[in-house]
Amino acid sequence: MIGPGGQSVVHDDADNHDLLIYHYYDGRANGTPKLGINHLGWSGGWPYVY
């Protein structure tokens, strides 16, 4: 994963959780641009992805 950025956090009402959405370049695919989507959790006020 090269140069991740442009992140946004959105709430998915259908599943009642937050999502972290971002773009990056895939170093294993000759730098092909990709979209990353991860579940975002919260612990003690701090975010974590899972």
C-alpha cells in the first residue's frame, strides 16, 4: 500500500457501524490506484480499523 490518503469516515446505517474510506496505490499491482474500505471501531475515544 503506497501513499494512502483522502480518507473519509461515514456511518453505515444499514449495519450500524462506521467505515473508513480512502484511496491508495497498490505496489504489488504496478501502482494501480485502489479504494480501501475498512470497518472503524472506537475504544476509549480512539479509532481503530478492523
